[in-house]
Amino acid sequence: MTLKSKKEEAGGKKKKGLRSFLSNKLPPYIMVAPAIIFFLLFTVYPIVDMIILSFYEWNVIQPRKWVGLWNYKYLFDIQIDFKIALQNTIVYTVSEVFFLILFALIFSVWLQKDSKVNAVLQRIMFFPHLCAMLAVSVMFSWLMDENGLFNMVLSFFHLPGLRWLNSSSTAMMSVVIVSVWKSIGYQTLILLSALKTIPADIYEAAALDNTGPVRKFFCITIPLLSPQLFFMLITITMSSFKVFDSVRMLTKGGPGKSTVVLVYYIWSYAQSNLKYGVAAAAGVVLLVILLILTFFYFRILDKKVHYQ
Amino acid sequence: MGKIVLKNICKNFGEVKVLENLDLTIEDGTFTVLVGSSGCGKTTLLRIIAGIGPATSGEIYLNDEEISDVAPGRRNIAMVFQNYAIYPNMTVKGNIEFGLKNNHVPKAERERLISEIAESVGLTELLKRKPSALSGGQRQRVALARAMVKKPEVFLMDEPLSNLDAKLRIQMRSELIELHKRLKTTFVYVTHDQVEAMSMADKIVLMEKGVIQQQGSPEEIYRNPSNVFTAQFIGTPAMNILKLPNGCHMGFRPEKALMSETAPYENCAYRTQGQVLTREMLGSETLYKVMVAHVDGSSQPVMVKMTEETIAEDRSVRIAVPEKDLYFFDREEARIRKEEKPGQYEECLRCLREVRT
Amino acid sequence: MTAKQKRKIARIVTGTLNTLFKVFVGFLFLFPFYWMAITSVKPYLETLQFPPTLWPKNFTWSGYQTVFRELNIWMYIKNTIIVTGSVMVIQIFVDVPAAYAFARWKFKGSGILWLLVMAAFMVPGQLTFIAIYFMFADWGILNSLLPQILPSGASAFAIFLLRQNFKQIPEELIESARLDNASEWKIMWRLMIPMSKATVVTTLLFSFIGHWNAYFWPLVMTRDEKLKPITLAIERLKDMERGLDYTVIMAGNIILVLPVVVLFLLFSKKIIQAMAYRGMK
């Protein structure tokens, strides 16, 4: 073979390579490109910028000034309001997790049977989840008014009225009540569909073994639901750490600082105090918490896949 | 025209080498059947020809033109899939029309082609139906019509009959043969069913572990197998293979063996005695499993197929096979043909004779 | 009484109690909505009455009239609809191809890119709003609706859901379409989308509900009254000069909730299925 023909052959191969690259390798990149650009702009860049900003002092008007870890010191050492916010968020999260899982378990087992009434009730309970938080908060601010329906019911049973959202001792509890009410239908729904995946023959075998309903619940339902319950634990925790809307609408963080949560803290430092560095540092703390939770989330997700 | 030439085809799935340096020529207008057990690489080969599962390396020619990097839709090849791959969201007509539209065939021409094809496969009344309202056989026809309407140079079929019930399968088999006669284009048909392969093919390509074991007409493959694998793959029950004292193998087909309780079979090259173990009545034939005393002194079961059904279980019988129906294979299980290796052939024959005396 | 009769009576009693309790729970979840509805048609003075009336003595549409006339609610609704509509259109063109690529193609770097999608799924707007706000300020688009539209352009959840669906479509169909000389674009629009109609509709529904109810994002992105969505307008009803007028507030909230009610009544089965899936994953 002459040198020339060898060269030609090599050229031919290259051309072929390009053609097959264009038809076999390129399309997926073109298809994901728009989405990736959106995510880079609106997820990656903001997060990176937030982490950088957390080491600076900045109030928009003056240029950014490097302050090292001062913002973090401000959060944990200098002021106590961040610790209060963190504490409030934890209280809120723990109550959400506890009540949502408890009620979701009760309701899902109770409404498990396929019947018309159950289907209708499931839908009624689910609807608030889709409904705007704003409308829900308006309804509950009226219900929880000092002359509102809740106190009327309490006085009917000769119980003293509560100040609900207007007292620092009950405000957090009231916010929890509202959000549990709003999303219990959704959580119930998830558990109901998880229950459907438990094979009927297990229950049939239990029935033949003369298993009582309580035993059935604790020895069969709960263990078989445990991956799902753990999953719920993580997702509820994650969404609770992000809570903002209900707090803003119902209490605006008050009375005092009794319902200031993490995101509310970040928002108010950015919006009203114009201390963007501090807001960013608080954001980083929330990000770390969410990352840890995400890690567990995927661990369980993997396990579940292996399980099947 | 539809001649396919595959040169030096390799295909790896990750670390696993499915095909290695495979060469194959499929002549224009033949009904070629790729047959082999599952995992032998026959479907992989078909997908390489179609272009939907490109080869790792190697070249494919269609009518002497290289098409290795031509997009599947531009190869002028049609394929019928195992599960038909009918687009569930389109009507029967939409399914047939889809490819034509992609190739920018004008509307009037499309209508003409569709009605012509629908007529020829008997789908005219069903054109407006959705696939979900079709039976298995009707879906099969839609898949065929969709392939035919493109007037391709090559039809590829990947076990198209495996999802049909037995009766329909036999009917579709003969319809496909007729179709091939009518269209006179190249058919490449993949199946694991040797009966299907024997009944439909002009040419059978028998594959195992990514290697072509033998290719030829059904008759050739049946009568003149080149190795133990081919000999045992084609024909039911499989050919009896027995070891000879010299390490070679001897084989005979169950339907070629002679068996009776009394006849001496003087003129047969292979003669032995045995005892009937079981008897299966198949209708026109009866299948016997017989324990025979083999040349090396051991006893081995062999299958014998006969039209007579007079011999009862547990009876002692004589079994014999004439020389023309005996096959010899060497230690590597390759065929020893009399005309190619007369020395080895004679040696094997001698093994049989020695024992008899 | 025989044991059989006893068992029968016990069954009837528990059954009735069970149903009664279910009615009670249903009441707990429906009552607030009922209250909102009747309050919105009560005259102002009747809303102040103690104890409150369970059915309005006098009906009035004045609450709705105030919302529509004094508040110029149409402008806000228009903003919401433009935002929601644009988001849905952008999402279709961005999410469907991405989901298709992730479901059907093996390509170098797909792992790391998928990780990026997951990250976007986990990172809430509550963390990104500061940087994005100033980015938009740099771009000079703060005085448009774009800040409310663009950040939702790609939805990780939609990509997730669609990818799952595309994965279930048999490979043969796509191969067959490629043999039929269909482009990837055509395979997507003529095959994948029609075959995943239910999922596409569901993701669009979620998108709609999410943006109709959106609160946090517009709150941090909008300064100009002309750009605010319906939620922010309805929220302001509480801070009107005349003080708390529950007739008007409830009327506004009914308007806010009504489209979602209608959608839920129409698509409840689909929504519930998708929601359950989202929770199970």
C-alpha cells in the first residue's frame, strides 16, 4: 500500500467518525443542553454565589467586603436570633414529623378498604394540599381568632379559650396545626399506596392465624411499611426545614420571635436588614442540613431499589 | 436487489464479546434464516444489519455499498419485531403511513400504497382501528404491512411468530413463504426454532456462541452436518452421538436406525443389541428409548423413531444403522467426511467392525 | 340471643360508628372551605355577628364586586396566567427532550448531569433567591415577568417523572421508528409524548397549580405592583384601609381557590396517582 492511499484511508475513517459522532453521540447532549443551562443558571450559580457571599459583608450599596468567618460568628456567637430560629425550626420539624406520620398511619389503615366512602374521604382530605397556603391561612386565622370558632367550641365544653396565633406560647403549635391539616391528606395518600403494595396473602395468612387488629398493625403493617415510613421521615424533615409561607402568612415570625424559622430568618435578613452576608451564611447552614438529609434520602432510595 | 455482505463483524457488550470476526454473505432474494439457541448472537447480528445496534467494528455492505454508518432509516431495510413494535398511539393506517411520511412520500402516492398493501395482507377493513383493538394475528399483519409498504430491499424479521399460538403460527409460516415468493426480495429471519428454520429457509445459517457453525440449504444441513452441534441442533429428536474407542464420535439419526426383535441386519455397518426402556406414541410414528450395548463395552440410551409400534417395553431388540446413515466426528467434534479424510473415516469404521467380530 | 346474632349486632354498631366518624373527619376538612364560601356572600355586619350564622341571612355579591372593581384583580390574574402559561410552554420544550435523553441514551457524563438534575430537585428557591435576584438585576429584567418565569423553566421533578415514563416504553418501538426514518425530534413528539400523555398532562397540572399558588418566589422577585401575581394581591386584602372586611377577604380567596377546585374535580384521579408516585418514588 502506498503512503498516499494510507492517508486517504485515514481521512476516510475520520470523516466516518465525524458522521457517526453527529448522529450517534451528539443528539443526547443537544437534548439535555437547555435543561442543564437552566440548572446551571438557577441552581448551581446561585448556590456557589451564596457560599462565596457568606464570607463577605454586603448591603448592595457598598462593594462586597471580605470578612472571613465573621458572618458565621455572627450567627452562632454574636446574636442569639439565629439560634432561636434554628430552635424554632427544629421544634416545628419534630412536631410535623411526629403528627404527620402518626395521623397518616392512623388514617391510612382506617381508610384502607376499597369503598366509596373511603375514596371520597381520601379526596376531601387531600384537597387542602393543592389549595393555596394563602387561602388556608386566611381560613385558620379566622378560626383561630380569639372570638373565632375554635374558642367557641372550647367554651362549649367549658374550657378556657386560647390566644392561638397571638400568644408566643401557642403560636408555633397553631402553625403546626395548620400545616398538619393541610398536608395530612397527602401523607395519608402516600401511605395508602404503600399499603397497597403489601401482598394481600400476608394479611390472609395473619387472619387464619387469628391475629387481632392491633397485633396485625404492629407486627405486619408497620414493619412492612418501615422503608416507606423512613422515607416519609426524611421528606417531611426536608420540607419542614424549608418552611416559610405559612409562617409569613399566619404570624410573620411573631409574636416576638416565637415563630421565626430558618428561611424566615434568611428572608428577613436579606429583605429588611440588607445584611446579605449574614443571610447567605444562614443559607449555607440550611444547605448543609439539606445535603445531609439528601444523602440519607438517596441511601434509602438505593436500598428500596435493592429491596424490590 | 438486496445482497448483504458482512465483513469482520465484532460486537462487544461491555466486556462480553458477542460476535468476533464474523463474515457472512446473504445472497439477493434468498430466504435466509439465522437459527441458534438464545444468546448465540443471531438477534445481535440482525440488529447490526438494521443499524439499530451498531457493530463495535467491521463492515456491512448492501449491494456492494458500505452502509456501516448509514442511519437505520436510510438503509432501505425493513424490520418486523418480535413484539411487533406497533405504535400504540396511531391507527393501523397511521402505523403503515408513518415511515412513508418520514420519507416525504406525497399524499396521493401514500394513499395508493397503503390501500394496495392493506389489500394484500387483508387489513383493508381494519385501517381505522387502534392497535389495542387488534388480535395477535392482526397485529402481526400490521407489522408486516408496515414493513412491506416501504418496498425495502431487505426484510429483517426477529422471531415474528413466537407470540402467536401454535395454529396461527403454522398458518403465518406458509403465508410468509408465499410472501417471499411473491416479493422476491431478501428475507433475513431470526428464530430459535429449528422446525421453523427448516420449513421456511432457502438457506439456514446456524449460529452458536457468536460463531457460524454451518450454512447451507435445509436439506444440506440435515443430511450433511459439519459438526456435532449442527447434527444435534437440527432434527427431533436429536441425533444419537456415541463415543468410539479411538476418541472420535459416531452419530445416527433416530429416524434412520433399524430396529427389530429378530432381524440380523447383516449388511449394516453398525449393529448392536439393546433393551427398550420407554415408548412414546406420537401418532404416525413411535419413539423408542433403547439402552444399547455400545462398542466400548458400556451401555447407553439411544432414541429410535419408527413407523411401526409393535415392540413392547422391556423387550430385547437388535439395532442397526447402514453405513450411508452413519456420521463420524473427530475429537474436536468436527465431521469426518469419507471424501475429505478417507483415512480417518476408515479408522472409525474399523472401530465398529472390530467390536462386532 | 345466639352468638351469631351478637356478632351481627356488634358488626352493625361498629360499622355505623365508623361511618359516623368518617363523616365527622370529612366535616373537619370541608368546613373551613364552607365557611370561606358562605362568609364571602355575607354582608359585612353579618360577618361580625356573634355567634356567627351558619347560613347567610342576607346574600350579597359586594365582596366580589369590591375585589373585581377596586382591586383590579384582572391585572393580577393576567400576570399569573402569563407566568404560568410561559412556564408550561418552556417546560415542555426543555424537560421533554432532557427526560428523553436521560431515559433512552447512554452518553458520557450522563451520570454527572443526572446528579445535577437531582441537585436542582433538592435545592429550594429559598436558598437561591438572593443570587438570582441580583443576577436578574444585572440583566436588567426586574421590571418584567421574566424573573417569575425563567427560574421554573426547567423542572427537575418533571424530568424525573417523564424519564420514568419514557423508560417504560419498549425499546422496539423506538428502533422501529428509527428504521422508519423518523428523526429523534419526531420520535419524541409523535411517539414518546402521545404515549406518555397522562404524565405530560399531570406534570403540566402540577406546574399550573404550583404557579397559581406561588407565593415565596413572587414575593422576593417583584417590587412593582404591576408585576405581582394573584396571590400577593389577595394577601393584601387583609391590609386594606377599611380594616378587616371578611366578606371581601373571603371573596378574594374563593377566587384564588376556585380554579384549583375545578381542576381537582376534573383530574382528581390523575393528580392523586401522580402525587402518590411522587411520594413513593
